Amino acid sequence: MLNKLKKLDLGIIAILLCLMGVSVVAVHSATLYTAGFNNLEIKQLAYYGLGFFIAIASVFFDYRIVLKSWLVLYGIGITLLILVYFVGAELNGAKGWFKLMNGAISVQPAEIVKLILIIGLAYLIGRRQGDRLNFSNDLLPIFAFSFLPFLLVMIQPDLGNAIIYIVIVVGMLWIGNVKYVHAAIGLAIVAGCVVLFMSLFNAFNEEIKDFLKEQNKIHWYERINTFVNPEQASKDARHQAENAEMAIGSGGLSGQGYLQGKLKNAGFIPYAYSDSIFVVVGEEFGFQGAAILLMLYFLLIYRMIMIAFKCYDRKASYIIIGIVSMFVFQIFQNVGMMIGLMPITGITLPFVSYGGSSLIINMLSIGLVFSIKAHQEVYELAE
């Protein structure tokens, strides 16, 4: 048992402790003057405590058991996504949460399925042992495996997590040695779909707007229209994006000072404690604070990639690459939407945004990395 604990990556633990500090400080500042959101930083500390316990305890669990159970996990994930559509709670127009204990605990199946998707893809891609992926024997099963959860999340609708699923698949296929011709065809299809979507969105703009308005999902239209046609979007639709840029810009080089940010208050920046937490960092700690936060993310990703490089088991390295793809895109998307580079979605900033489901899944992902690192010598002996 002690030998397993010695194999924990202390560098990753130190980085996570720093991110925890940033998260607690930022959440406290974001909710200080917001009625009804008191003590969220205390809850975040509790989530982190549970998350660290899960991550460290995972070092005693052999990740290969999870790999062998990929199909069972996939079935559980699909079942949860179907159930949440019928009996789940709706938030911000998306029906994607289970409310437990009279609403005290919220569980988002789409977050859980991200990790299940990574595990299943690692198994399917790993069967080739590094050889080029075959279209009929590999790519078609992989696309079929990935499309169902993507579809179920889209109809919630949860655009943010659906896009993350695509990024995970693309990242793992690229490292999994997909043929260049297949990659080129896939990129061409994706680019064609984007162009077609934007063309149809503009051609049937009013019809789409009226339909989503009838479905009480007008905010989805406004989010997309703000990004596709920023000059035509209403003032209310541009509200979050423009105010976020203004708040971050007001931080300058060194920021307004902790608890001194005025623009992050509720109403001016919606969800400053969760989706828009980067605004709090940028406004109160400026470019320097934001740069330090991004450096922490860089070091975290670097440490995980180094572990992947040292893996004897290809399936294990594919799992880590899937987790890295997930984290990198979430960081890029969340920061990008706050500075006007990406459309506004509900994607949170990993390890910093307030939230139980996303934080626990992220810490479980780190636990899986710890398990892989701790069991590589065992794998080598088994080989």
C-alpha cells in the first residue's frame, strides 16, 4: 500500500492544491455580494476534499479493470442520458440534471459520460496496438460508439458537452494513428458541416428564432447568433460577451485587487462563480493573475503527457490523451468565450469553476491518471 502511495505524482497534487486555492478565492469573491449564494466557497472546499480522496484512493485501483468493463460502463452512461431526458431537471433550457436529496445535490450525466467515452475509445483504439486504424474495422465502430451519446446530449440540448465529445474523439483518433486520408476526409466533413450550419442558420434565421422561442429555448438562438452575426445580435444577447471582455480589460496588468472588482457582480456578469469565473481572475488579478492560472494548467497538462509517454500500455496512454484533450478544450473554450474568441457555451473552467459534478469527474480523471502511473510496472511484469 505504501509503495502505491509513493507512486503518486506529487507535482500534479501540488498543482491541484494551487488550483483549489484559486477556485476558493475566486468563488468567494464572485458570490460575496450576491444574495442566495452564500458560502459556495465552503461547498467548493467540500467538493475538493471528496475529489482529493477519490483521486488518491484511485492509486490502489487497477485501471485495467475499468478498461475491461468499458461496455458495461457505456451501457450505464447511455441509460443515464436517456433517463435524464425524461425525469431530469431543467436548467438554462437544458434538461440534463438529476436532482437528488430534494435538490441539494445535482448530478449531470453528460459529465460522467465524458470519462466513459474516453475509456471506451481507449479500448477500441488500443486493439490496434499502434497500427494504422482501419476504416471498416476501427473507425466505423468508433463513430457508432461516439455518435449515440453525442446525439443524446445534443437533444437535451447541451451544446458545450456535445462539442467536448467531438474533441475527445478527434484527439484520441489523431494519437491513435488514424490514416491521413481519413483525417483529411473527416476534417473536410466537419468543415462542410460548419459552413452548411452557418448558411442554413442565416437563411432560416427568423424561422429558427421563432421555433426556439416557442420551445422556450431562445437563449440558444441568442448565443449562436451573437457569435455568427455579432453585428445583428441584440444588446441583451451581447450582454455577457461584451461585459466579460470589459471586466477582464479593466483588470489591466495587475488587476483591481482582491474583492475590489466591481463589474463581476450578478447581473453584469451572469454565473461569475461558475461559467464566467475567469472574469473574476482577470478583473481582480489582471493579466499577471490570468497568466499564472494558465501556467498552472500548462504544468498540469505537461505532467500528464509525460506520464503518457512513459506508459508501457498503449490503452493507458490513450486514456491520458483523451483526458488531456478534454481539459485543453475546456480551458481554451472557457477562456476564449470570455475574451470574444469563442461562442458562449455552458462549459466550465476545469478545477476553478464552482460545481460538484464537473469537479468530481475532473478529479476522478486525475485519479485514473494516478492509477495508470502506479500500475505501469505491474503491467510490464505481466507482459
